[in-house]
Amino acid sequence: MSPRRPSMTPFLRRAGRRRLAWLLAFPLALPLTFLLAFSLAIPAVHAEESLRYPATPGGDATSALVIHGALDLPQVRPLLDAFHRDHPQFAIHYRNLTTLALHERFLKAPAEADVLISSAMPWQYRLANDGQAQPLQTPAARRWPAWARWRSELFAVTFEPIVMVVNEAIIERFGEVRSHADLLALLERQSESLRGRVVTYDPAISGAGYTYAIEESRLSPRYWELVAALGEAEAALAGTTGEMLEGLIEGRYLVGYNLLGSYARERLADHPRLKIVVPEDYALVTQRLALVPRLAPHPEAARRFLDYLIGETGQGVLARETTLGAIHPSLEGPGTAAALRRQRGEALRPITLGPGLLATLDDLKREALLTRWRREFMRRQRR
């Protein structure tokens, strides 16, 4: 997670609620392009986060490496530190962006970045499918698991379950919450007690939140009941896992639904009253997808970094020094996909890297899902 960010001012919080109310009240779901533009037009609360590593003396412009990632600084820093130690000739500039900001920035400036890393899987897949990625032809790329790559152009590099976070006060009062079914029962029975104390993603403004919504609507026949129960409890809607974790740590929320487990584990290590729950019935698993843009200004440096990222050395850094989950098939200890699969088995449901992701970006399907999501969320709310 990135260093703690200042809380939104009361004005911005009120503005966020007004924006949500406007979206929920709008009679038709908005097209993807408008939603992207609208969400990105909201003023930023903090300055851009970035990391820079100077090249060794004598480096020139061809030795630069520009990486745009939806990956917070504490998680990416160990990887960049290790890569730069092995490749000091590269001057590295890493920019940390939200998923939608990263995508929009690339569309406006496709020759700016050398590598893109994002957990918004449909958006990354669309770029590769549209011919915006160049292939990586290395032994590591050819050995990469088939389920974790698309052709030789798009590579899943992490394995991150989507989790719930529950305050111990809820468990002490109402019992354990181990599954989606448990959460639904809790919300239906205790909606009054939990009113305004639950938080989840807003799928209209979060690329990751929208992806999880459409995947769950396919996976669980009771998903829409859960959305309605969240609405009845007047759940707060957020744009990032970081926002949700901040509210949980501050005590504003008692339950968080659909958070990135990697960020939750790192941020909540010093908060034992907040329990991370990997649901027993099913747990979506997202993967950050990495690609080298077709117009990357420094393609050799980009290919070198991506090869490192999927190699055993780079993946070992992810396993040992981050909570992102390494995929490399030769790694099986703590912090790896193999270890998590042994622990959780069939309950883990990785989001499939394939053409099905494109369906989530179809404007008509998006309109239909967001329209229903708003309708179900509002259905049980008090008038």
C-alpha cells in the first residue's frame, strides 16, 4: 500500500455522495467512454505518486524505463529495487495510477510508457486484443503457464484473492462471517445495526469493482440478493481498496466487502481487530496483467523488465517481499499461488484471462449490468 493519504475533506465527501446519488438516479446506465471520462474528471485529492531510480553514470536516453502501474509503492518498491540492482544501467520512472486513470492516460499518450501493469483485467486484455501490445519472445515467456498469459503479449504476474474484512466486534456480537452466504444472512438480519457501517466498491467508478460485479453475477445465483442487502444496509461505496481500508481502520466501517486481499494483508498487519476473510464458498482471484505497449519508447528496457517480472528471480521477490502472490510454477512456498491453492482448493475462482473479458466492456452489457446494480442496490432502501 502507498503511504497513508490524507482523508478527504468534508466538502469532497459530500461531493462524492452527490456524484453517487446522481449516478444512481440517472435513468439509463451510461456508456463506458462517458463513465471513464466522468470518473477521471473528479479532482484528485493527492499528488501523483512515483518512484525514480537514476542510471549509472554514462547512461543515455535509450537506457530509460517508464512504468505505469496500478500498484501501490510499498508493493512495487521491492521489485524495482531488486531489478535496478541487477540492471543499474536503466533510469527507472514508476508512476502509480488508478486502474481507470492508467487506461485513460495510455489512450491519450500510447507512446509514453514502456510497461503497463494493471488489475483491471478487461481493459488490459482489450489493449492487447486491439494490437496495442508487442510480443515477448523469451524462454521465460514460453514457459509461462498457459492460463496466465494471452499469446505472448499479455502476462498475469500476480495471484490475489478478493476478500472480506470483518471487525472482531461483529464476530463477537453476531458470530463468524466465513462466506458470502454468511454475509448475506448478517446483512438481512442486522441491516439496522449495520446501517452505514459496511463498505464495498462502486462498480460505476471502479474498473476493478465493475469487473468483480460482472464476474460474481455470473458465478453466484444469490449475488443480486447480496447487492440488495448491501443497499438496505446503506453500504458506503468506494473507488479503491485503499479508501475502504482507511475507513475500516478508522472505525467508520465494520465490514468491508470485495477488497484486494494483497493490500488488506499488508495494511492490516498491525490491526488485529480487523479480520481478513477469504470466503469459503468461493473467492474471486484477480491477476495484475502486464504488457509492453506497441509504441513503447524504450522497447529493449521494457522487454528486459517484463522478462524479469515473469522470471523466477522477480517472482521470488514478489513471493518473499510482497503480498501479491507469485505465479511462477517453480515456486511453491509461502506467498505463492501454489501454496494458496493447496490451502483453499476449489473455492478459488481466478478470473479467466481470455476473450470473455471483452464482453465485460461491451457498452450495452455494461449499461444493463449497472442499471440492474443500481436498481437492486436501491430496492430495499427506506424511502
